[in-house]
Amino acid sequence: MAETMIHSDVDKFEHFLTNHPFTGVPENLYAPMNYIMNLGGKRMRPKLLLMAFEAITGHLNNDAFKLALAIETFHNFSLVHDDIMDNAPIRRGSPSVHEKWNTPTAILAGDNLMMKCYELILETNLENTSTILRYFTQMGQQVCEGQQMDMNLPNQKEVTEADYLEMIRLKTAVLPAVALKIGALAANTPLHIAEEFYLFGLNFGMAFQLQDDYLDTFGTQADIGKQEGGDILENKKTILYLHALQTLENNQKIELQNWFNQEKYESKHKIESVRELFVKAKSNEYLTELKHNYEQKALLHLDNACLNNNYKPIFLGLFEVFRNRKN
């Protein structure tokens, strides 16, 4: 039942998205916006918003779908700009926007996607639109802070696990958290219940990003739909790297640091060598345990959200799907 309802809501959202393309002139500004929006993806964030709204009201309406589209539009805005900053050639198995068009067009397309988020929220007929806008804007600011932290870390001399976890909290976890909170607030739930939805999403988002880090390092391009070993090639100081650096013997630690300091290397050899060092340090096992801890916190806050018996299995079903994902 849970899986059927999840897919039903996703199908409804996809239908809404398909029937609300972005239009305007010049055409080569709007074409890349629709391109990234229609490349697919997991639609996790709009799913969460719709699920929170429906769990409280028992139904979905046009306002809920507009908010869900705003959340997905924001997510895609961030992907367009992330790909530029990371010089990533592939997104969801297809050319990234700046590769298919060019960097200036991709920047403008991303900017306009952000503007469309506010337009969608302002088109709703909710009594608490200003409150929702405040939380949405705060989230947008935090995501930008997290992205800058992510850009800073490769060149930061000393990076701690706390630094990295704070970066992924801001860059990744606050978006699903706010999606759930906005969905709950749009359904006129009390603020303390909306906050439990938020905390469920925050911990869920942390676990999601840790799994993403694992897949980026150990997954294949065919599975993950983007460049294999991208974090390694970009010298990202993920939990895997930070744990390995603290755990490896001195000669292996120096080898790992050398791989992250070299400017010239053969990509495949670098990825394979760093993977081996991570496994020797059991950093993959450490990441899995840390992810599990966030998952358990998420489930506690889901209990506190006081969902009725009809809707809690839906959240648990989605939770299981993303916890065990391979891409």
C-alpha cells in the first residue's frame, strides 16, 4: 500500500511538472531550464513535501503541487550551478547544462530557476505564505553557505569531521528538511509538529548525503549517472577521506595525501588507488555506521510527528527505498 501511494503521488507530481513548463523569451534561456527539470531524478524533495501535506490533510491540492514544484525547481537550480563550479560534464546520465549550452547561459538559467521558485510560492492561496517564504529563503541562504564551504574544503589546511558534517547539513540536508516543514505548514499543522517533520528530514538528508558520498566513491558511472569517482578527482575531503587520514599508518597516510596533492595523474589509477586506501582504513564501514546513526535519529523524529497509522508506513517505505539505494 505504501509503495503504491508513493508512486501515485510521484506520478501526479510528474504530471503537474510536465503541464507547467517554463516559458518565455529568449527561448535559449528557457530551454535549458526545462531540460534540467525533465532529466528525471529521484524527486525525493517534492515527494517529501507532498507526503507531509497529505499525511495531515488526507488529500493533495494545487497549492501543494506548486510548493512541491518550487522545491524541485530550487533543487535543479542548485544542480545547474554546482555542475558549473565542479566542472561536471554529466548530470543524470546526460550532458550537464553548461556542457550542452555554455557556462553564461547555464548561470542565467539557474538564476531564473531560482526566480521561478518565488513565483510559484507567491501563486499559492495559503494564509501563511509569508511564513513559508521566510523558511524557504532561510533554506536558500543556508544552501549557498554550504556550497561555499564545500568549495573551501579542498584548499582548507585543517578540516575536521565536524566541518564536513556541518557543510553537508547546510548544502544538502536542510532542503529535504524544509520541504517537509513547508508541506506540514501548508497543511496548517502546529509549528512544533512541523518542526518534527523538519528534524526527520534533516537527519534523513544527512544519511542520504553520506550514502551519496559512498556511491560517488564506490559506485559505477552506469549506476550513479554521473562521473565515477568524482569526489576523488575533485579532491573532496569527505568523511571517507577524513576518517582514512586519521586511521591509516603513516606511509599509507602520506600516499593518500600525495594523491590529493598531485596535479597530474591518470584518473582511473587515482580512483582505484584511493578506493583501496579507504577500504584498508575501513572508512567505508565507518561511513555506514555514521549513516545508520542518522537514520535512527530520523526515525525517532518521525515517531514524534504523530502520524496516523495510514501514513506512517508510507514514510517508512520511502525511507527504506532511499536508505538502500544504489544510485
